[in-house]
Amino acid sequence: MKYLLKTSYPCLVKTEAQSEELEENDLLEIEDEKYLFVYPENPRQTPFYINLTSPRENEFYSIIKSKGEKIIFLEPIKRLQVEAKESLSISGQTCDVRINDNYMTFENGTKKITYMCPHICRDYKVFKVKNFVCVQFKNDFYAFNCHKNKLSHIQGDELNFDTDKLVVIRKFNDSFGRERKATYKFEEDINMQDEEFTKNSEFASAELVPYRLLESVKAKDFSCALTFLSDNLKKNIDEEKLRQFFGNINSFLPLSTTEFITLCEKQKNFVKFEIQNDKIDDILIDAL
């Protein structure tokens, strides 16, 4: 049997004989296949398959007959918004937590906070500790302070919560193979109790010194960053000044071994380093 496949969204389609990436409104000819597997580009859309020996219309696709041709049309995905709700009591006050695929809402009677999550909200657990309502995912931890109506979000590659402490391990894909282990204690607020960095290598050739300093600043490993500065520069810069000087770097782009573009949340900067005796002796930063 021959079909024409038309899609309303970007996706990857696979049969036993072929695999094709399709853009919106693309048309694909399929003949003598038993199954068709569809993988939408949007991660929030669910993959599905079509039995081509006996296709039956559903919410994912419709079948159109036109001029002797059979066209399988991949419908725009209509996702049901299924919302889970849990209610927890904190110091005699009820806090309602609502979670669906896209967002979380915390409501305690005096205030309602809605947070659009950067990940799909699946496979989680909800619990309370002291004055916090917590939602833990594999790599994301949320804590809503019911007394202060404040939501905190902590990310990591490994999250381990026990009693009133959260241990977060984050692995950085940098030249050090750096890992950061941070311990947070839940009291009236969430306070970092301990922070430890581990690295595979301390050596850096002179031309890699600026790159490794920026890696350290991005990881917020400022004690390591200071080791790349000359004694003269360290007289005027400590860890806090280094933090303020560079800001919250999300990523950086090398232009040369001494010139970079750094990207912060709301700012792009041009950064130039001067090297003396294998150490950074001066840093110039200009906003772009």
C-alpha cells in the first residue's frame, strides 16, 4: 500500500526501509511498509507509531483520500493538561502544590507563585521540611518557603536529601574535569553549609591560563581562579571582587588565547588578558 505522509510540525519519521527528518508541511512518500514511527522535534510532544497495514485515525493523525491518493496527515498535537495536586500542612497553614508537564504552582492562601520549568515535570516527589514545601526531580530541586513566600531552585547532576540537608553534586565538562559538591541546610532559610571542588589536573600552560580562569569563574570556583593571577594583581583582587568583576558567567567564546566574549544573564562583555611570567597580570573588560 502506498501512502503520502504530510506533517504539521518538525519531526523524525522512521520505517524499516528509511529514516527522514521532516519540516513543517513536508510531504513524504511511503510504500509497502508495515509500521511508521514518528518522533516530534518538540520534546514535550509524545512519540507514537502508525500501523500502516490497518491505520485508524486518532488524535495524532487523520487519513485523507484525494484523487486516488491516501494521505496521512500528522495533526498538530493537542496535549491534555493533566494537573496533579497535593496539599501539605506547614505550621497550621495549608500549601497547595499543582504540577503539570510545564509548570508548578505553590499557593498558601496569602500568595500564589507559578514557575515555568525548564524541564518536563515528571518523576518527582513532594514533601515538607520545616517551613518548606519541596519538589524533587532527578536533576532539579525546588523549595517553597511558606513563611516568606519565596521559591528556591537548585540544580545538579546528583541530588541527595536527608532529614534537613541537601547534598548537590554538579559535574562540569571543563578541562579540569571539575566537580562541585555543595551541602545546603534547611533552617529559617536555605543556607549553604559547605562547598568543595575536586579537579583532575592543576597544570595549565601559559596560553591556557585565561581559558582556565574563565572556566573556574563559570564554575564559581573562585579560589582556583585566583591561582592564575600574578602576585601584583592579587594584591587588589580577592574572591568577592573577582565574582563582582566578571558577573554570573553562563558561557564564554574564545576569540584568541587572550581575548574572549563572556555571556552573562543580561550582559555580553569583551574580555582581554595580559600575561606576564605565565600569570594573568591585567584584565580588561568592556561591555558589548
